[in-house]
Amino acid sequence: MRILKFNVVNQILERDKACNFSGIVSDSKNYLEAEFIFNNEWDGYKKIAVFVNGDKEYPTAIINGKCKINNDALTSRSFRVYVVGKKEEEQIKTTSIRVRQVLK
């Protein structure tokens, strides 16, 4: 299992500088996990990571700061990720990040 770490400050999603994002190979199955560290603006929100491959989106619940990355999001040269938070009638969204992969 490999963990890709992200930081969320307000509505900005960033790669964790201590995490190595190189050498990710496409078509991995049940291998990649995402971990998110949120600032206190996100307290009380239900959080969903959305992984995007082409025009398809794969929303995944973030539980205890982590989630598996959907296998279908990992079939191309890159995928995007962003986070959505929901609390009652409020919804917030982050910027998105492209994660590059090496084609197998």
C-alpha cells in the first residue's frame, strides 16, 4: 500500500511536501490510498475526496482522514483530485491537483 498525502488549508488542496509523488504507475489495483490533513475550517464537515479520470468522477468518503483511491481513476496518464465538504446546508470545495502516473 502506498499513501499519497495532501494538506487542505481553507479551500486550497496541496501535496504534502514530505510525500513522494513520483513513480506512480497506472492501473494499480487496491494499492493507492490518500491521506488528508485539514485545518480547523473543515471541523464538523463530512468530507469526500473526488478522483477524476477524464470526464468521470469517483467520489469516495474520507474516514479518519483517509480513503482508498478508486481503481477506475488510475487507468490513464494522470488523475485529478479535489475535496468536497458538507455540513447541513453548506458545501465547500477545494482546488484540484493533477497527479501524474507512468503508463504501464
